[in-house]
Amino acid sequence: MSGHHTPQGSPFAPHTATDTEAMLDAVGVETEAELFDIPDSVRFDGEFGIEPRSERAIRAEVAQTVEKNDDLVELLGRGHYSHYVPSLVDHLSLRSEFLTSYTQYQPEVTQGFLQALFEYQSLLVELTGLGVANCSMYDAATALGEAATLADRLRQTSGTRVLVPEQLADGRREVLANYVGGTDLVVEAYPMDDGNVDVEALGNALDDEAVMVYAENPTVRGCVEESLETVGDLAHDNDALFCLGSDPVSLALLQEPASVGADVVVGAAAVLGLPTSYGMGMGLFATREEYVRQVPGRLVGASTDDTGRRTYTLTLQTREQHIRRERATSNICTNQAWVALRAAIHAASLGPDGLADLATEAVTDAQELADRVTEVVGVKAPVHDRHHVREFVARTDQPAPAVAADLEDEGYAVHVLGEHQIQLNANALAEGEVDEFVDALAEVAR
Amino acid sequence: MSGHHTPQGSPFAPHTATDTEAMLDAVGVETEAELFDIPDSVRFDGEFGIEPRSERAIRAEVAQTVEKNDDLVELLGRGHYSHYVPSLVDHLSLRSEFLTSYTQYQPEVTQGFLQALFEYQSLLVELTGLGVANCSMYDAATALGEAATLADRLRQTSGTRVLVPEQLADGRREVLANYVGGTDLVVEAYPMDDGNVDVEALGNALDDEAVMVYAENPTVRGCVEESLETVGDLAHDNDALFCLGSDPVSLALLQEPASVGADVVVGAAAVLGLPTSYGMGMGLFATREEYVRQVPGRLVGASTDDTGRRTYTLTLQTREQHIRRERATSNICTNQAWVALRAAIHAASLGPDGLADLATEAVTDAQELADRVTEVVGVKAPVHDRHHVREFVARTDQPAPAVAADLEDEGYAVHVLGEHQIQLNANALAEGEVDEFVDALAEVAR
Amino acid sequence: RYEPLLSEKHTAEADLDDAPLPDELTRDSLELPDLSEPELARHYTRLSEMNYGVDSGPYPLGSCTMKYNPKFTEDVAAIEAGAVHPDRSPESVQGNLELLYDLQDYLGRIGGMDAVTLQPPAGAAGEFTGVLVAKAYHEHNGDERSEIIVPESAHGTNFASAALAGFDVVSLPGGDDGRVDLDALESALSDETALLMLTNPNTLGLFERDIEEISEMVHDAGGLLYYDGANLNALLGRARPGDMGFDIMHYNVHKTFATPHGGGGPGAGPVGVVGELAPFLPKPQVEKRDGTYDLFDPEHSIGKVHGSLGNWLVLVKAYAYIARLGDPGLADASAKAVLNANYLASQIEYEVPYGPFHHEFVASAGDQDAADVAKRMLDYGVHPPTTKWPEIVGEALMTEPTEIENKTTLDQLADAFNAVADEDQDALAAAPERTAARRIDQTGAARNLRLSWQALDDE
Amino acid sequence: RYEPLLSEKHTAEADLDDAPLPDELTRDSLELPDLSEPELARHYTRLSEMNYGVDSGPYPLGSCTMKYNPKFTEDVAAIEAGAVHPDRSPESVQGNLELLYDLQDYLGRIGGMDAVTLQPPAGAAGEFTGVLVAKAYHEHNGDERSEIIVPESAHGTNFASAALAGFDVVSLPGGDDGRVDLDALESALSDETALLMLTNPNTLGLFERDIEEISEMVHDAGGLLYYDGANLNALLGRARPGDMGFDIMHYNVHKTFATPHGGGGPGAGPVGVVGELAPFLPKPQVEKRDGTYDLFDPEHSIGKVHGSLGNWLVLVKAYAYIARLGDPGLADASAKAVLNANYLASQIEYEVPYGPFHHEFVASAGDQDAADVAKRMLDYGVHPPTTKWPEIVGEALMTEPTEIENKTTLDQLADAFNAVADEDQDALAAAPERTAARRIDQTGAARNLRLSWQALDDE
């Protein structure tokens, strides 16, 4: 960095000594310190003890640090998947006009991002069949939480029950609990039957106290849910909202949520646009048009400018915290807009067939790996007699924790579900890696 | 990529089936094949046998391929150096408006690149003290070749001799030979004295047959040349052009070429902007204003547009091959403009002190490593009693090829200069790597 | 300038005939844009050129702290070895845990806090987390409290986060000097007070000089004190929330630590707490024992506020930024941010009430409509300030240049302010005239909702 | 739109007082721009926005073949393990040698050549290499020849490369049909003929139907036949220079294999030759023996044409592009390039003599000045074609859309052509009116040379 700037000052503050002097003069002080109107008693005169390093040193240091991670093939799945992200996505989304811009509060100079978000919304409208998709939530778990508060706002009756499947990712269950913590809603689990909703049990559990029924397709165990319409009917018969969890890749193949009666769709939309990034994600949130004024987060709408040309702008901002404050539909402000941009570019670069192909591979990969591992002595798969997307549960004769630990030694990370169950995301194995994995499993599972 | 395009067609041809049909109709043919006006006898109906692969597969494949290279610390130097290139350089130079643009034949829509090249020229004018720098040559070797043809065009007398140092990178010597191959110039080597020009020998060698004297500072062995003014005077006394080889980092510290009488400066300018990239470089070419009409390659000049505003444009194009054809100053067309852009961004991000610091480190690194290795049993350094930039020659008691081979086994690449000489680029060792290298050298040199 | 929608270029139906699932489990049809890579590259390149970012010019949005985003932090975040699955065993991701641990440590030192969670994925999520921690703390002490006090001029998220956690919000009117009115605070405090949420300096750029007294009053009432980190860039190395009596704080890494805002996100909203509150932090937390890193669930953890560990890529960038600046750089950033705000305030003709300022100031557009002023400033090639907020200043122009602007750019900004100040209502109403899009009808957009290209097709 | 020069923003003198060298070996002073990273980011971002690239819109420069540059090829070239020092031992860079070997192999198959060098760093360097190979071959046979025949309509580099190698250039007038006139060729040929350099299809986009006869004539005269690869994009998978009788050819990888042109370079100009000429190729060449790669010097090598091994990063991108397309993609690229040229030619009102076309056509601006037409086309938001060349067509508009344009863009291009065709001289002379810079005074630039900011300071 240029040498004349304040020695050891911020390399990102461009002040020359001359300019600093002139500015201090204009302000009428001798030093910057005089501008800090802080009582002596709370002034900090210590040190953080953080040594400044060069850009080069930090790149080397962080590389060295994260390379301490073991290099494992991750068959972990359960809501986090690494589909290949085309180079195009990086190159375009990193354009600084996108990356370094703020929320589009001045639409006249942010038409580009607004249009990209409008297109993102539209892609999700197509995939879900619902009329409204917002500009993103933090992740699938917080989107589920927001769905529950939406149900809370919509409910006409005195109900308080939110019904979720007993098989659910811990993160989603726990975040949901916190989001309903400020309401009088209570979250209850309903039973599953061989990896799908136990519709009879759900029917018995439902009453007019229910305000929302949540189901997933595919489920957290990778099963294709076969009773979605029934679940939707059961929810609606009890005046409850039907919230469905999914993701944009699965939606390319599976039943359209609107067609099975879903009122809200939530899910992990960063399966497009981002590889697994230690949990960083992006939540999709779509719902029926009639609920648009209760939607959390930002919405982009089409409009016109003074010349009559079509333009885009954030709209219905009166739902949001910066206008409505404690009566807002959500506290969300900063969202995951840039990830939504990436997801849209990724989806557009796949096109309809590309997206359907990804989903198709996810189904066939799971089936093929299940067929292979069930041949392994000491393993039976899939545990659930269902169609699967990407992943499935396998039974191990050996204790599952030991099998998983041994697999980790062999270079594979898998989930342990119970004493004798592991979950495998087949989609994570690149072509040609299946044989090696099956061999490793055979080694440790017998 | 989108699935509907021609199956297995180019993913970069956007034609839909409908559009292709309409276009064929408009042209009046049934198939594209009809448009190829090629006699049957020379039609190709074989196959290349090149299997198309996915973007993902190619990224993996090439990574796998180049990772077969041994991971060596390269103390090789001799014209190719890896100074750290700030992230800024990549991010800005990869902006597609720069990267995907053509030569600026329509200046009204290419002001950005023209200004960047004008700035690049100006940076070299400052560093060399000469009035004109062009937009780039391929590399230092071809720049040297172009200097010789410039000397050929300028010569008033019947001279034919081009004098170059006996210590010179092979690539430069050989390329120079090819560039003068179409003239009646002959290249002769003059002796060196302890790593510098042997001025007495050079004086004796010079006569009015000489058209150019070439010297380097630093020399190919890393020595600072101490007799530049004398060399310049000798050249000029014999009506020969004085051509000096250097690089923009060294020039930040070493004598200004104009001040020692240099008529042309050539060199490896990609030491800014690019790390060593298996030899890909960029040649700097600067000369006196009076020779501007004889300069090879492109020049950007300031001008004005119809509104009187300052603008930039390629200028003196009548020197170039697309206008002057066989009487052009060079055959160069495509140059290394994008590398010049990168070098300019890199130089600007360093600033004057940053650039001088790089040069200073290059000097002190060489001195410090020489001090260390000369303590090693069986090694004496530097061989030349000179100041050094980046690198120096060391004497080994053991045969140099064996020392170099053993060092390669230890993870270090060095040059062998003779039976008992190796060359070491100290600047290539990151902080903290010196001890390890010295230990390794001690191991193999005793 | 106009770029058609993806859907207006070319769409196609997916071929679902060979779906490897029974028909009844498969969707009927899927129609999506279908374009080649060259077409997409141009589409998004053009869209980007219709967008203003920090690299385009000054972006002096008050309270948003739009800093330059150092390019190298992108490259640091892109190092592939860190992009692992969030459910990996701690033993197998020692590198990531080390970085998170070090970042927790840095943030703790910077804020004067004893423990830090990195899980909240944005500032508002940080607030929500902090409020949940306060709630859990009180409940753990058998002391259920129902109210959170928020100054009128606070960020909307403060109110919304408190409400989301089920609290009643008590709005605290500001004093004549633009700071907390201690009498009003006294009236607002009660044994229902769970928390007082404050920014300091506040949204007027004023330091709450009575912070120690405020702290004492809140704590005497049995409440806790929350620091909204939105304005932390004003204090780096000069004062720390922890030293002022704050019990809980969040950090806005895109504001203070220069991670890119990305047109709306992602951010990260780490939360720091004093030692007494550490057992209530979200799970899991990162710990270090004998040089090994592990995850653990704090004893009375509130649970989770994000499905995984938060916005990893953003956290890596924040780490890189802090490491780049270190102690002297962080202090200099604040010094220059405060100098810039004061200098700019001194150069503009609009009235600037209150002061002295820290990182931002709020000018008043007076008789002009602040929103019009903003539109007209676009015509001068700069991004306008935040407008009409805080409401304590009429027709507010809330301006925060940050430390990244040089004097030339500040002068250019001042010129834009001053040129607009001299213009009449007609010029303002017609603005912007020199932008790609002219004034956009926001009312019409809300009245005639069209939120997707499918909605446009219906027209 | 105007962006000041770096030097107009801020410069400073380097501090050279502590230079670790004696004063007499050190420069006296160094004054350079001195700017911070945010200032530089904005400077170059703004400059980029004042520049038109392929990602901005159509770029139909005849004979320049401006294709879309696939983004992934940048990422492939950026893989760090390949960025080694050029002087590494062959044993220690097996990966790089393998890639180069495979690329040589691909190019050989595509061109129908027996051996390929990747060393020439650009097309013109490839020509120079080819000419040197021809020269060395003749000399080796004791057959010194002094002339190279080049068609009048050939690229300027053909003439210049021949001259650089010391040959006399014999210019070959074109025939009435725009192709080589066999009688003229007969007259030009002699026992001084070292080489005939041809493009095929030629610069009019016309295939030289008599290529076999031409080949026979040249070879009968003892000369060699050189293929200028500029127009190879018209033939991929349909015909190969090696099968037509060419002995030497160069490939323009930025034209045919989509490596970015970078505003002027870098390119790469690999040269292929028939087996008889392989011993004359530059040194070193890559060979493969028993699965190991090595470098060797061809027996009668001409030496070197680049200081090292050429433009590695460019070659990697070319490799990645060829691998992506493979046989079917390469053939489709040519098919669509030819279809696009013919379709566009059919849609424009300017006269388009000759035909049928392959990848490009040359329209005539008739009474209009082709350079004015180009300037005016800029106002319609497209990049104009190459103008005033080849001279065989008056006021030439040499147009090559390549395969990357869709019908919509071609129609937009045709609309621009046709709109300009209908305009009068005033409109043309005033153009461009809608660009960032208006018509630039090129004569003035050459008359009053100012080639650096130092020259501007003198004013």
C-alpha cells in the first residue's frame, strides 16, 4: 500500500497528511482525538493486542489455518449440499457493483440488483407455484421460524399448536422454538411412518388448536413424501396453514407445492449458488398472494418511472421493521440478497433441463448407492422403503457410531442417526468415487 | 448449460432450434452444411477424437494434471520473479470490460483501457526517464530483439555489430539472433569482469561498425552494474545505440536509465502484475522521444474529442503492420496489453515507497542470504564482489550439478551456471524460509 | 437503459418424461429461462452496470457505514478448505474452529466483552439473540420481565427484535440535546424492564455522555443494558461498550469490519456478553483446550438462532479485515471516520443541528423534502444520505461518509449537497434526470403489486 | 464521463534516503502516483465502465473473431500449481509438460499437422516462426530463396513477418471473384519463392476453391504453403489446412479458441507443420516417452522466438476451451459462425459483394465513409465491424459476428447497419453522439504527440 499514508493507519483510509491537516483546520481542531466526545472515565486507553498483518500474510495464515481441517468426502447432507457451482456464478456475482452495493433504497441507481432479485423471486414462483416469494431469509431454519410467526399473525382462532415431523434437523427445530418463543405458539412433533408423514397419526393429532402443519419433501432423511395432498387437506380441514420444506433443486422434479395445497414453502435455497460453506445458507420463503401483506423480509415489485418505462423497486416496505418497528412482520433487515443473486444465476445457467437433470441425478444417485451398499455385509439400505432424493438411511449391524468413526478414518464423514443407523448423501460422491466408498464401508461394517 | 441447445453443440453458441430454423430459411438453405463452400476433395470427414467434457470435469482434470508438478521453492530468478501480486490486481483486471475487449480501434468506446495504457506508459516514462514507452512487447527477449531492429533502422553508417554481454539469459540471446536474422546485423558477445561489463574490453571491441551496445542492470547474475555511464559514453562515442535491460522493480532504486545515457530500455515488466507463470511475461520498451516514429508496437496518445475534452487514442499507427505492412517498424499486432494493465495496477497499488521498498528488499535479501550461505561449509558467496539485486552466484566445492540435484530433492530449485557455480534468487524465500534453505544447502554442499 | 427479463429472452419447458419417480410424485411441468452462457454473461454484466456500489463512488448512508470492501478478503473467504459441511465432527474441522475462536477473541477484545457468539447471521439476528439471552437470564433468576426500553430514534430492528421475542416495547423520547433524557428514562424504568437497548454514539452521531449514569439506573432497576453495534465504527480503540456498562452487544460486521453488504446481505451479527451472561449464549460455542478446539453447549443456552453456525464466509472476511488493520488500523479507521463526518458537516449549507459529531451527522433539508433532495443528489453523480430518519430532525439527511473517502470526494459530496440546497422545488420534483431510470413510482408499485414475471404475463 | 489520471489524483516522491546502495548507483528521485486501495478500486472500476467488451454486446470485428470468453477458463488458468518458473527441470514440471503435450496433440489433430510448437506468443509471432521454419528448411536444402508471396488482401502481419525475417514480399493481386487469381500466382511464382502465405477462407470470407491447384503450383515451384490461422473458426471439423496441402500454419487461440483478447493481448500463436518441417521447430519441444514428458531441441531448430515457453496462461485457457467443446462442439461452433455470418449478410441493406460466405462478409458502405458508418453504429449501442479493409471492397465493412450471437442480437446489429445506411452525411459526421467520448481527433493526437502524463504536464 502506498507509503505516505498514516504509518500503520488503516490502508483503507486514503488521507494524505496534507488533507488531514486541511480538514482538521476546517473543523477547528488540532487532532482527531479532540473530536471524540467521550468522558474520560469510559475512554479506553488499553490495547486490543491485535497485530496488523499484510494482505499476503493473512492469505497465507488463513490458508494454513483452514487447511488443518481433515480432507474428508462428506456424505452428510441433511439440508446442506454441494452441487457444482459454475464459474459464471462467481465471476458475475463478484462484480463490485453487485457485491459492494447496499439495499436498494434508491431504486433509480440500483435497477440492476432489483431486477436480479425480481428474477430470483420469479424463479421461485415458478418452482413453488405460489404467487409470492421474498428476496431471501437467512436460512431454511429461520425461514421455518418466520413461517410460524406468519401463521400466528394469520390465525383467526385461538389455536396455538404448530405441528412438525418428529424427524427434523436439530437446527430447524431449535430455531423454530426461538421464533415462536415470543408468541403463545407451542411446537409439537407428529410421528413418521417409514420415513414419511404418518397421516393417520397426524390426522388424530390435528384439531382446531392447530395453526400450522409443517412437512418436508424430500424429508431430512432424503425420502420423497408420498402423502402431501393428504397432509395439505388435513391441515386445511383444521384451518391450519400447510407449510412445506423443500429446496429449488428437488422442486424441479417433485410435486409442485401449490398443487398439493402448500400455503408456505420454506427451504434451503443456497443449494444453488453456494457450495457447502460451513453452514452459510439462504432461506427460501414463498407463500400465497393473499398473504402478501404478512410476508417477512423484502419484496421487489415492478413499477414504472417518470418516462413510463418498466422499472423495479422494493415494495410493501410498510411491512418492514424500518417503517413498522415493533409491528413489523419480522425483525429481518440484512438478508442474504447476494446469495439469492448467485442462486438465480446458477438456476439460469442450468436452465429447465439442467435443473431437472440435477434433481434426476439426485434421485438416481441415491438409488444406485443404496443398491450398492445393501450388498455390503453388515449393511442394509435403504431403511425406508421410499423413493429418495440424494440421501438415505442405512442400517448397520455394527454400532453406528463406531462405523462412522471408522469411516472418518477412511476419509468419509457420515451422520449417525441412532445405534445402528447412518445416513448417506450419495450425491456427494463424484463419479468414480462410489466404488472406493463401498469398499471402505465394507471394510468397516462387517 | 441449458439443455435445449444443439445436443453436444457448443455451449457458447446460443441458438435455439427455432432460431436456427428461421435463420436457415432466411439464408435459403436447409442445413448449415450447405453453407460450407468446400470442394469434396478437401472436406474433412474424420474425427479429431477429442471428447467434450464438462466445465467441472476440466477444472478437476487440469488441477490434477498441474499438481503433478513437484512443489519446489524456486530460487531460479534470472529474469523471472514472483513478487506478491495484491488481490486488487486480479479483481480489477478481470473485470470483463477490460479482459474481453479488443485492441482500441474505436477509441470512443474504449477510453478506459486507453487511459490505463496511457498511465502504464507514463509509469515507465517516470521509471526510465525516457520520453516514450510503448504499450508492451511479448517479453524481455523479444523487446531486446525489437531494440536491435530499431538500431538497424536508425543507423546512419554501414555498421552491423550488436554487442551484448557474454553473460546473458539464453532466451534473450537466441531470440535476438532470430530478430536480427532478417537484417545484416551480427550479434557479438563482449567480456564481463567480475559480473560487470569489462569496460576496457568493451572499449577495445567497439568501432564504428557497432550499431548497438546492450548492457543489463541488474545483470542476469543479479549484479548491480557500476559502469553504466561509461558504457553509455563508449556506445555514443562510436555512434552506437545504448540499450539497457532492466525491470520496473529494480528501476525504482537503480540509476535512472536516461541519466546514464540509455537510448532504449527493455526488460521484463511482468515482475509487476504477474507471478511467474511458466515464462509468460511482458516486455517493456522505452526510448527517446526522437525515435518515436521508429518505435515498435502500439502507442497511446492524448487527444481531444469533438467537445474539446481530453481523450486518449492509439496513435502513430502508420508505424504499424496493419497500415505499413512490410515497411512497419515491427510485425507485432497482439501484444501483452492486459499484462500491462495488471502491471500498472500493481505499481499504482505499491506507490513510490512501496515500489522502492520492494527494490530495497531485493537488495538486502540478496546480501543477507549471501552472508548466510557463505558461512556454509563448501560454499562461497557471492562469487562477484558487487552489489546484488535479488540474486547472486555462489561457488560450491562440490560439483554444482550434484548440489542442484540434491537441493531439488530437498525441495529447492536453483540454477547451475558452471561446474562449481549455482545461482540463488534470495528474494524467492519468504520470511522464515531462509534458515531451512541454509540448512538444506549445508546438508548437500559439504 | 433497459435490459429485458430473463423470461423475456427465452424460456423452455423441462423434459420431465423420464423422471425416475412415479408420475404422481412428479410435477407436471416446469418452464424456466433457457439461455446460453454468453447470453447470461451479458445479462448480468448489464444489470451490474445499472447498479451503484461502493466502488462506484461515495455512499454516505447514515447508520449503514458503507465502507470499502478490501478485495483480498474475498480471496481469503474463497479458500476452499474452509468450505466444509456444517455437521462435521469438531476433530475434523480444527482449522475452521480455530479461526472462529480467534475471531471471537478479537471481537471480545474490541468490544470489551467476555464471551462472543458468531452464530447470528445479521445485525437484527444479533439483536434477537441478545434479547433472548436477556430473557433467559431474567427467567433463570426467576425474574420474568415484560418490557424492553428503546429510544425513539433507535433502529427499527430494535423494536422488532424485542417484539419478536415477546416483549412489550417502551419507546423512550429523546432529550433536547438529542441524547437520552434521564428523566424520561427514570419514568420508563420499572421492575418490568428487562433491557434498555442503546446505540452509542446514537443515530445523531452524538455520544451518550451520561452512559455511566444510564447504566447505573438500568442496573439498579434490575434491567440489563444492550449495545446496538451499528455505530461501533465511531469508537474503535477509543471506548468499549463493555467498559461503559453494557452487558450485551452485537457487532455489525458489514458496518464495522468492512464485509460487503451484497445488495442487502449476507451480514453477520456476532453477540458479545459479559461473563455472567455467557452460559445463556446460543449453542454450540467454540472452546479451546490444550491447543485443541471443540464445540460445547453453554449450560443455559437459549438454543439456536441459525440452523448451523452462521454466515461463515462473512465471518472469514471480518477476521481478515481485523487482522489487516490490527490495533493501529482500527483506531485510525475510527479517527478518520469521525474526522470525515465533522469535515463534511462543516462544508454543507444545510442546517446541521446538534453536535459535536462522531461518525455521522443529521442535516435538515428544511423546507425541502429530504426524499427529493436525495433524488436530486443522484443527478450529481453521488449516492445520497439516508433520509427522513431519525425523525427528531425534520427532513433528515443522515450522513456518514466513513473513513474511506478522501477530501476530494468529500468536497464533491458537499458540492452536491450545496447545489441541491440552492435549487427550487421544480428541479427537485423532476429529479433524477441523469440516471438510468427516472423517478420511480413507489406508490403504484405497492398498489398494483407485480412481484414476479408471471404477474407481468397476466397483464 | 471523465476520470482523472492517476497522476492528477495524488503523487509522491519515494523516500530513497535509506537505499542500501551507494548514492552513485541509486537514482536521485522517483515520483509516482500514491493512492489508497479504495481510490484505486474506483479508478479502475470507472475506467472499466468506459470500455466495451464482448460481455457488453456484439463485437463483430471481421477477421478478429471476437468470441465469448468462457469464465471457467479463467479459473482453470488460475490454478496455482501451474504457475511455476520457466527454468524448472522437466522432471519437476511433469504436469505442465503433460498439458502442453496434450494441447500440441489437439492442435495437430484440428489442423491436420504433424508437429506443433506452442512457443509463439501471438499470431504474428507464429507467422514469424513459420517463416523462419520455411527459411531454415530451404537453407538446409541448400536452396536459398528470397521471396514470400502474400495476397494483397492478407493481414498486415503477413507482410511484416515476412519482411522481419528478411524476405522480399511479393504482393499478389486478387482475382475478380475475390479469390486467388491462378494466373497472377503463376506469374508471381519463381525459384525465389520460399513461401506463399494464405488465409482460407480469405478475408472476404470466401473459401479458396482452387486450393489444391494452388498447393500444387507452389510446391512445383519449390515453395512451401503457409496457412494464416486467423479464419480457422470457419472450418473446424469441416476441413483441415493439412489436408489442403498447407505445410505450415499458425493458430490464433484468441480467435479460434476463445481466449480473451485482453484489450490487445496476450494471445498465443502455436505453429503446426508437416512432418518434414518438424526438425526446424523452435526449441525446446515437448515429447513423451514411456509416460514421462521431456523437453528436447529439434535437430535443426530455428532457436527461440520467445524468451521462455510462450504465454502459458493463454495456452491453458485454449486447452480448456477445446476440451469443453470436443469434436461436436468445435464443429457446431463453425457451423453457427458461418450461419450467423450468412444470416446477418442477408439482413443488411448495404451491398455485400461476393459470396457465399463462410464466417465473415465484407459489405460496402458505398457513398458513405466506412469509418463514419462505424462511429454512427456506436450510437446504436453496438460495436461496429472492421472498416476500410480489405481494400478490394470500397469502404469496406468487414463483419464477423461469430457463433456467439443469437438471432435477436443479429437482428439488432442488422437494424443498426440499416439505420445508418439511411442516414445523411451530417448525421454520420456528427457521430458518435451517445458515447462517453465523442469523435476523437486522431490526426491531432499524431501531430501533437503526448504519450505520457509527463508530456501533459509540459503544456
